[in-house]
Amino acid sequence: MKTDCLIVGGGPAGLVAATYLARFRRQVIVVDAGASRAALIPSTHNLIGFPAGISGPALLARMRAQADEYGARRLTGEVTALTAEKNGFIAATSVGEISAAKVLIATGGLDVEPALPAVRDAVARGLVRYCPVCDAFEASGKRIGLISYGECRVKEALLLRRYSPEVTVLTAGEEMQLADQDAESLKAKGIGVVEEPVAALAREANALSLTTEAGRRLEFDVLYCALGTKLRAELAAGLGARTDEDGALVTDRHMRTCVPGLFAAGDIVEGLSQIAVAAGQAAIAATTINAELLSAEQ
């Protein structure tokens, strides 16, 4: 298969870029492994145009339909290797080899899940969440727990405290690397810290009940998790693309990596992980890709 642009990843960034490129009348192939973190969103209320909220699966379905409407080709599969050639790239995929003049990496990442039973079900019900920027507003006035250890996400705890007077940091028995100044900041805001391991998690109506190994029972309306994100940058990094200390791809303002012809957008890129941001990055990347293709055609 041959195409103007191969998009690796079928989440919001990949689908927005596909729509833009298809409307530029470019041949575009999206290879989607079906692992977008957006698919796990029960409902988002901070996406412009959806004041009543929309679920991740419903949003992705609309975006796929829009890309399809303009002729983008979507394939379900996985890109297993990417090689740079003189005039583009060769991608080895589970659906066949693809030759592309340009490649957009939109593989994103997945949140590190806490070691708690039935956590995916709790996520689907909105009881366990990962993004206070996205939905802390909906947790206003509720009892909030924040699982965080290692280098504690103090900023996330302080952000959540703006929405509720009841915020507790849970370390799940792991060591917390908390500087004295940070500990004082939490204490000053009335944010508690529980370092005992959590032995059990139970759902009670629309709340969560946690029991520590010492038998202490804690109840929360919502539990946030701040254990980091596993970013999927291996394909780009294998070509020499630069990453930051968190493993995110570094791009210029046109979403170009340091590898000629290789672009990136969405959660895989350094910066704020938001659907709106991913869409903007994808629009910039697609427009730049089209401009570079036009230049090559002259």
C-alpha cells in the first residue's frame, strides 16, 4: 500500500488529522490498534460543543464517521516497525506493508492503573478518574482521594483541593518522596496523607469504600490516580526522534519531530494531555504536512 501520509493511532489526534488531510484531497491511511485512552472516558464535559457531556466511545464514533466521509482509509491493526527511506517511510504492519511520504505519530499513552480490584469497572462508572484538569469540576464538594506515591503529585492534590475541602492522598503502602516544603503545603491546605496499604476496594452505591491492611476504613465519592502515563513513543524514538524526560516526543511549533517527514500530535507530545489540545495539534500537523507535500510537487 502507498499513501501520502500514514497516521499511526486512531484516537482524537489521529482522526482529526485524517479528516484534515482527506479534505486536503490527500491519500491518508490510519492504522488503529484500538487502544485510545479516549475510549475509556465515561463522559467528558470540558470539550467545547458538548455542554451536556459526551462519552469517549461516542466521540470517537463521530470522529471516525467524519474521517470516513471524506475518504480517509482506516485499518484496524498495529504498526510493528517504521523505517526511514530516501523519499519517505516504510511501515511494517499487521495489515501489510505501507509506503508513506509522511508519517504522523498519534499513539498517545495509557494511564498507569492502581493495583486495586475491579478498577476498570470503577473507571467506567466515573468513580476512579485520571485527569483533574478534565473533570475535577464534576467532583466539586465531594470526598476526593488521590492515589500517588514516589514523587507525589502535590500540584494535583492542591488543584483538587480547590474543588473540595475533603482531599486525601493515598500512597497504597508505597514510599512517598515528599519534600518538607511539599508536606507543609499539603498540611496547610488540610490535605491528609494515608500511607497504609489498601487491602480492599468496594463500591457502595455511588461511592467507594477502601479498607487498609490495618483495618482502617476510608470512604470517597471519587478516587483520582496520579501514577503517570505509559507513553507509546517507541516507533518514533527508534528513528531518532527526541523525547523529553517523561518519554514524550519533542516537536517544533508545526508538530515536526527532529526526523524529517515525521510528525507527532496528541498525548504522545510533550505538554497538556487534552482532547482539545490534541485536535489543535493534529490540525497544525496536517496543514504542515499538506504544505510540505505541495512544495515537493512543485
